[in-house]
Amino acid sequence: MTPLWTPTPERAAHTELARFLKLANKPGFAELHRWSVECPDEFWELLWHFGAVRGEPGLRRLINAERMPGAKWFPEAKLNFAQNLLRERDATPAIVFWGEDRIKRYLSKRQLYDLVSRIAQALADAGVEKGDRVAGYLPNLPESVATMLASASLGAIWSSCSPDFGVQGVLDRFGQIEPKVLFCADGYLYGGKEFDCQEKVAQILDKLPSVEECVVVDYLGKPATAGTALIDFLEPFDPGEIRFAPTGFNDPLYILYSSGTTGVPKCIVHGAGGTLLQHLKEHRLHSDVKAGDRLFYFTTLGWMMWNWLVSGLASGATLLLYDGSPFVGKGKVIFDMADEESMTHLGTSAKFIDAIAKVGLEPKKTHRLQPLRAILSTGSPLLPEGFDYVYSHIKTDVCLSSISGGTDIVSCFVLGNPMGPVWRGEIQAKGLGMAVAVFNENGSPVRGEKGELVCTKPFPSMPLGFWNDPDGAKYKAAYFEKFPGVWRHGDWCEETEHGGLVIYGRSDTVLNPGGVRIGTAEIYRQVEQLPEVVESLVVGQDWQGDVRVVLFVKLKENAILDEVLTANIKRQIRENTTPRHVPAKILQVGDIPRTKSGKIVELAVRDVVHGREPKNLEALANPEALEHFRGRTELASP
């Protein structure tokens, strides 16, 4: 077996990782990773200096290192997150924005700095102080970045949702944290259509009494009816030097939310210093983001990848923001943007790669993609066939980094290595400074065997805790209950002989027919190779004292699940996995339910299959899709 891609020696030598290796005096990635987890205080201190963090690190790097949770990083450090992202105030580009194929805007670093300055003054004038919450119910606009930075400059806490969230979904989140100021837009674009935001905002404000000021960003040119227009909110203030409030390394910066598919979303609090250091590491060392690069990730403000993307400013990158459907122009709009805006890093979801592969898109033939050095994929496991598609049909000479982590840590456990080879179907590397392992049911580390993804030592971007969880009981139960003192992330995975990882799905959706544990991605990989299948979803159904595998398939238009296709699906699975993987039932559905960030929701479907009402349907982008699974008489028979 040979790698799909290996960097040339010249390319590897010019990476940021190579530069860091010299500073650390380590011969290669494996040795660097070992040192980073064995001597974490030295590693993170070197990263602080390598990343030119603006602030004072203090005397100590790590205290209570043996406690997990309970360790504390840089306890005396002082910094400001926004100051580290607003390093220059010049004419070089900071943000490029596309609203589908209709709206294009460009902000220089001076323009971004000045906008942040004015918003910060207006927020301070509105009474926002350190520790207050500022919320954004916004599309992925330049103003969204600026309002977050203005909030952070004051030491306030930022939290956001995307505008496709319904009223209850927003209240389930912001209602818990009681923001003082709410930013919204007059509307948003999706699939060439305009959608109003302000009617929903009016309903939200009725039930969110903590909000003292609602500010409406002009995106589609509609009057501000839900609150004060941004232009009027800023009118009294001229741009000037920003007074960055010094904050502690472990002061809160963000509140992010769990998906909410199993109940009211958990409010996960992330610290300023840990977020900054972790993102600097992931951008510069794992993704080779350099000053002047053009960094893109397809995301909304309801997904942690937005927070991850925005931190690219700290590495000197220009942010490429996109709002709307990625399938505009039959899926070509992202690649149009890549060519027109000299994109160096293209970040998307595994589902997008699967989708454009299914429709036969061949960007390699239609686009130049000359500056593109890296493609990043997350949201769900990128299957081996997805790797093949990228190298065959998008670009041959590119570092394909499948990355995985989550909202829980606002970063990654496993991700890319721009100096190393890319192996088919594998995530390249464990994150530096992250003591990642795979545990079996007994809590012992294993290799070449499926198990739970864990992290055995503290790291700076661990949550500060959950909002309104004063004794930390919910936080500890979420991550440390199964293996005390060890972070259990909830991914079912395997470490490979190359030191990479393969993720087979979430461990809470692992199938268990006859006591054999099967990752859902193992079945998806086989089923979705068939040309008739657009997408699939598999659950375990309790049946006669055991569990049987039930597969639902969404087919291409006019395709029908007949006996021939059913037999082909079963044959594909049996011949490429094991007889245990073969579904007992295969049923056709019109749609697959998913979260706002595009992840399919096996747990909600499992509830429906068992006659239980799923929790918190507001977390779903298309809750109506669950109707395809209700009352299926086929599920009551052998």
C-alpha cells in the first residue's frame, strides 16, 4: 500500500511545522508529539513564543497537571483574544465575503480594525462590561466577525446561532446565558432565496428579557424593524485605538452549544487563552497556514468551525467567508470562489465531498485551483472513497486533512500533518500536545483494534465548564464518567499502523447485533458506493431480546428500492464487511434528518423507530424528515 500523497522534501521543508521542529530540536513529527505530551509545559510555552502571542505569559505554565479535570494553564497570564487577531491595521486584506453568487465584499485589516473599534465603543456605551454576554443570531458576514472581536476586546463573552435556527432553538440556547446585547441581520440568503430574520427576532425578544439592545445588520437592504440599525448604533463613534481589556488566560471567551438532539443544549464555556493557543497550533503546525494565506471553511455561526475559521486572523491569514447554499451553480460556487479569490485552504464537510462526488462534479477539469495547498474535511468521517475522489477529481497535489474534534473542545483531537503522507481513509495524526489514545471497554489502550477515542492528559482548550453548572457535576458526567480522570470523547475509532486514526462513528450510535459492536460509518461506506443511493442512515432496533440492524436509504430521483437493489445493497455490505453488518431491514425514505451543521441524527431516528418522541426537534435543520420514519409497519415484522 502506498500513500495517496506525500509532500516533496522542498515543500515539507518550507512548512511552519518544519520551522517549529527546528525550534523544538526534534527530528520528526513522532518525536515532537511524544515530547509535546510528556513535557506539555515546555511545548505550550514554545508555542506561545512561536505564535508571537501578544500578552504576558506569567511565571507558571501549568498547575495541578495530574488533575483531569482541574489542571490550570498559564494561571498568571494576561492577554486579549481580539488583540491577537487584530495585529495589523493596514491595507492588506482581512476578509473576503461572498453571499452566494450575488453579493461580494472586501475588508482590509484597517477597515476591520476600525469597524471593531466603533462596535466596541458602542457596546461599552450600551453598558457591556467584562463577563457580560453578547449574542449573534447572524449569517456568516464580516460584521459577525467584527461583533465577536468587539465583544472579546471588552472581555465580554460571545455566543452565536445561525439565522436558520427557529425561535425555540434560539431561546433554548440564549435563554440559558441571558445576553445583554443581541445582534441579528435583516435576513439571509439560501439557494437564491431571501429569508426574513426580523419576525423571528421579535418573537425571541419577547421571551428574552435580558436583552437591553438589539442591533440589526443590513445584509439584504431591508428596514430595521427588530431593533436599532447597525449604522445608527455606530453613528456617534469614530474609529480609534481599541482599548483591549486584559483578561486572564482562563477567563471565558465563548459559549458554544452541544447539538441538543438529546435534550436542551449544554452551554459549553471556552477560555480566551486556551482557544487562542490551540487554534494557533492547529492552523500553523497542522494546517500550514502562513501569513497571507487565504483560509476558507464552509460553516455557519451555529458550528464551532466558524470560531476555528475566524482565529485564522491570528496567523495572518485572509478569511474567505461564504454565506448560503454550497450547491449554488450545481456545486461549483465554492470552486469558483477558490479560483477568483486565490484560496489556499478549502475546508468543508465530508457530506459535501460525498454529494459533489455523487453528481459527478470534476473541479480538476473546470477550475485551476492553482494556489490550493490543503483541503480539510470534518463533520463526519471522510470515507476512503472520498479520499479517492479528492485526488482523482479535485486536485492531485494537495494535503487532504480529515480532522476531528468538536464543540466540546472548540478544536481537534486528530488532524493533519503537512510534512507527512496521506493514507487512504486515514486521519493523518494526533494533535500535538494532545495525549490521544484508543481505549477498549476495560480502559486499556489498544492499537489496530476498535475502541473509544480518549485523551489521557489535560490540554489548554478543555472547557472551563458548563454554564449554570456550579459544582461541575454535568461537566464531569459528560466526559469523565466512563474512564475516571480520562476524557472520553464519544467517537468509535481505531489507531492505524501509520499512527493515524480511522473514525467509525459516534460510540453512542454503535450497533450491537449479537454483541458485536459495529460503527455506523462501516455500513455507510459500502451503501453509498452504489450509484442509486444518495444517502443512508442506519440504526439498531431492539428485536426479540437482541438488536437488529435497520438501514434507511434515500435514493436518486425516480429510483425505487426493489428486490434487485435490496439484494445489491446486502451483497455490497456482506462482501466488504461481515454478515453481522448486513441489515435485517432496508427501507426507502424521502429524506434524512440532520442537525443545523449537517450531521445526520441517528439517535433521533432510533427514538422514532422505538416509538419514543425525539427530544428538542429545534436542533434539527429538517425535523419534518422524521415523518418518513414514523409508523413504518415494516418495522413491526420479522
